Amino acid sequence: MAGLFSPSTSAGPWIVPNTPVREVMNDRLRLVLLSFLMLFLELALIRWAGSNVLYLSYFSNFVLLGSFLGIGIGFLRAQKERRLFPYAPLALAALVAFVRFFPVKIRSTGSDIIFFGGLQRSGPPRYVVLTVVFIVVTAAMAFIGEGVARAFAKFQPLQAYRLDLIGSVLGIAGFTLLSFLGARPVVWGAVVAAVLLALYWPRVTLLQVAGLAVFVAILAAESFASGTYWSPYYKIEVKQNSNIGARLVYVNGVPHQAIQPPTGGSRLVYETVYERVAVQNPDRVLIVGAGTGNDVALALSRGARHVDAVEIDPKLYKLGKKLHPNHPYSDPRVKVHIDDGRAFLQRTHRKYDLILFALPDSITLVSGQSSLRLESYLFTKQAMEAARDHLKPQGAFGMYNYYRESWLVDRLAGTLAEVYSRAPCIDDQGSAASHLAFLEAARSDSALRCQAVWKPTTKHISVSTDDHPFPYLRTRTLPGFYLATIGLILLASLLMIRVAAGPLRQMRSYTDLFFMGAAFLLLETMNVVRFALFFGTTWLVNALVFAGVLISVLLAVEVSNHVTFRKPTRLYAVLLAFLVLAFFVPASWVLSLSVPLRFLVAVGIAFAPIFMANLVFTQRFKDVGSSTVAFGSNLLGAMVGGLLEYTSLIIGYRALLIVVAVLYGLAFAFGRRYLEGASEPEAISVAEGVPVG
């Protein structure tokens, strides 16, 4: 495979053919840099697109799926004469211009699933918006993916895969560092532009420079807009509202919080829970979803002697510390925890007079890879039990929000009824559209002064659990717009592959790699979700999981570089054993362990299957006839795996391991002839010639 694309044949259409050009970058560095660019850009698009298209706050994995498809198409067309990579700056400029200048407002229709914050009734249907964004992202990433593929083809398959993984790890590390530093999108864009210019040098054209200038300029205009801030989760805008005498906080374009003193117009809203609890002047209060500080200020005004304020977003906390008129975060009675609420409950040993879940609707997903929202694990039965276990004997639990639908109130109230063995108090103060409701519960009847006790109004509403953490989904089903969107995306994918990359039959020899890609994406998603449960749904935990996955894959590549398993069918057997182990180890048991031991167990359960799955992949991939077509097939399989993740809405996350096992079974069935062709009595170490079994 080495030398398939020599420097003389890789000259692009932007220069005169046969013009001698001095190469300034060796092939290895070029592939690492291209892979860095590919993953860095993918992460940046997931973050940025979701802040501008509200639907993508709830479906950011559609950007991920579009990225997989685009990169896969780029790999499938790597041997075509006409090149796309030189035009990547124009594609990126068109992408950000489309998202930025053709805004879409959410249309709230149906009641089977709830999207907080979106009450506007304009714009095209959701499935149309998501499909269009998917196509635009796919097109842009195809330009980048083709550049990676052409560099990929210059190496033996495993050597290319190794370099690709090194670049990907660096891409995750780079984006994580910028997130930690609070960098704005213009910085992300500047990194992408700088890398592209380095890759084009010295063949840079004015057209490429102009495209990158437009790309960065659009991001800069948004980044430096007055009152706009960027956190690891949101684009945050702060606007003064003279009608209510408060600052309004918008996240990803929708109203989210108001910064105002407890004596403001919403005093009665925030004080309801204090009117229901028997303990006055509480000694210790826990507020989950502290935000910009309204609930913290009220707790202090009600005589709280100590407040633990838990807020997942560091920027919202900093804005509250700077802008809140009561300055609650500067009070010595307050201790701030920038953390996930469920993770804090699992680590703390304190007992509280009052635990309050204060409007904890995040309007965003955990990552670009799952259907899990940041706060989903706060509303499961197990989370409510964890909160109950941190109450003092006369302590009380309260939660409130604009729940939109009566069935959601019934689900949460029903969960509290199961956990506390008695119906909770309810104060329903909202209209039919907003449904503002307060729920209060306690172990002791004397701890609460109820005016009304909850009675169910909706039949057959089950509680949310850690295995099925979808409180905003009414029933275990795929809503119609999910099905419509998935159908449109699959149709668009087939058309784009056929038009851009040619007939699908070129992938026929790599059907097993296609199924491996689908299975691996689901396996990776499982790890994201499990680590979110075990250690919190923070951006840093997600980044560490992605890095851990890539490092596990890289280790598998290193093993396969030195060892050829002459009976690779045994690898499938070991992989199946690890999947069975992961299926039967209960999450509740892992959560009961101390944090260090929990980490060791979680890493073993999560990354052992990842490592083994990639031994299976690399043993097959090292001998493929066309590394770009094979890798492209694997990426397209990953896209299908991302769509299969939506089956978790019906079967839950644990059962996804069964789907993973079935997909690897299909990979085994379709790839068996290749395995049998390599079958010999023992594996031989390529490096040392030592039998390894």
C-alpha cells in the first residue's frame, strides 16, 4: 500500500500539474495532523452547532453521525482522481454560514417527549431541520475525510491506523484543554484554520485563505458579541429585562434563568418549598442546580447556616458570583461545588435538613454520542433514593420546574411516592402550557405541612431508572419524528454514498468490518453512559472516556503490530465473555464501591471489551486489500450504530449489550472465511517469533 499516492500524483487541482513543489511535511506528520484536525473539528462542530440550532441541543449525535458518514464517504472516494480536500475551507465556510444565518426556531408539537425552553411555533418540522443539518455536516466532513484517507493510503493498514489514533488522541486532548481554558469558538476556528494552512503549505491559494477568513470571521462575530459567554456546555447570553427588573440568562438561544434577588417578582415561586417544610432556619441545605444563585440567596434569607450549592456549569456560577445583586456566592455560609448533582450525592456523607432540586433542566445532552441529558440521572428512582438517604430524620426533599405536561409531574411524583412510601405534597401553580409544579417529600409526615397531596392523573406512567434514564419520554417507544428523521437520514446517506463514492458493492468484501463499526459505536456509547452514571455527566468525564477508548484502541493496534493470532476466532470468544460480564455486573453494585475501587472496576468492565473488540478489528484490518475502502466501511457501520443507539429508548442501555453481541456475531459470520484462511495451530509473535497461544 505504501507509495500508492506519490508526491507527483498527489498534486491537487489548485496548482499547475508537474510544477515542482518542495515538500515541507513528511507523510507521518501529515497523517497525524490530519487526524488531529478531523477529530478536533468533529468535537467543535458538535459543541458549536448545538448552540445555534436548538434541536441539536437534544440531538447532537446527529452531528456525530453526519461526521462519520462524511469521513466514511471521504475514505471510499480516496482513489478517485478529483480531490475534495483542497476545497475544505469553502465547505467549512458554507457550513458555519448556513447554521449562523439561517436560524431555526423550535416548533413545539406533540406531548410524547418534552423539550424544555422551546415554546416558539415557527420553523420547519424537526425531522427536516435535523436531516438538512446532517447533510451539511456530512458534506463538510467528507472534504476533510478525503484528505485523511489519501494520507492513510500511503501506509500499511495498521501503521496508518496507529498514526490516525495518535492524531485523534491529540485532537481530544487539544479540545479538552481549550474547554478547560474557556476558549470561545473563534479560538476553535483559528486552530482549524492554522492546521489547514499548515497542511496546504506551500500550495496555499487565495481561495483557501478567503474561505478560512470567512470561517473564522463568522465565529469571531459570534464569540465577541456583547453579553455572550461560552461554557463547556452552552453559549450563554445575558440580557437586561426592564419589565421584571432582572437579567435574563439565555442558553443556546432559549430563556433559562433570571438573575434576581429573593424579594423580586418571583418571590412566591421560590419560597413555596419553605412554606411546606417543618424545619425553619435549616442548619444545612443542599441545592442541586444552583445556577446563578437565586435559590442560594433565598436559602440564606431563610436562615440557612450552611448551603452546599452544586452547579455543573462553571460559567453560570461565575456569572452569578459577579452579577447577582445579593452576592450569595460570596457568603461564607456557602460552599460551591462545580459538579454533577448525582455524582455529588454519591460522594458526600453529609445529612441535610433540606435538599432542593432547583429547575435542573439542562437543555443539552451529555455528549454527541448518546440520548442522555445532563440531568437525566437526577430523576431516576435510584437518584431519589440517594437524596433520601442524605436527609436528616426531620429533613425534607423538594423539586420544582415548569414541567409542561401532567404526565411528567405524575412520573416524578410517582417516583417520590415509591421512594418515600407515601404520596408527596404538590403545589401546582402553572398554566396548562407551563405546568409549574412543586413536589415535596419526607420520611416523616411531621416534616411537611401539605396543602395538597398528589393524586395521579395519568395512567400507566412508569418511573425512570438508571437503566432507562429518559424521564421526558412518556412511554418506551420511538416517537414518530425519531422514525421520520432516521428514515430520512438513511435515505440521504445511501444517496450521498452512491453519488459521491460510487457503488456500494465495493464494500461487499468488508461487510464484517461494517458490523464491527456499528457494534463498536454502541460499545463506546455504553461507556459514555456508564461513566456518566458512575462519575458524573460532566464534560471532563466525557472527554476522559473518549480518550480512554482511543488509548485502548491504540494499545490493541500495538499488540496486533507485534502479534498475529493464528486462531482469531478465540478473540471473538473472549470478547463475548467480556460482554457477558459487563451485562451481568449490576450498576448498583459498582455505585456502592468507594470512588477509587469504583474507578478500577468501571475501567475494567468498560475497556476490556473495547480492547478485545479492537484486537478482533486489527487482526482483520491488517491484511485488507484496500485500507481506505475497509476503513470507510467501518466508519459507515459506526454511523448505523449511532442510529441503533436510539433503540435504548425502548430497551434501555443494559440491553444494548445484547445488540452489540448480535452485531459482533454478524461480523463473525460474514468474516469467517477470512478467519479460517488465517487459521493455524498457534499465534506467532512477529517481533520475536515466540508462540503466544
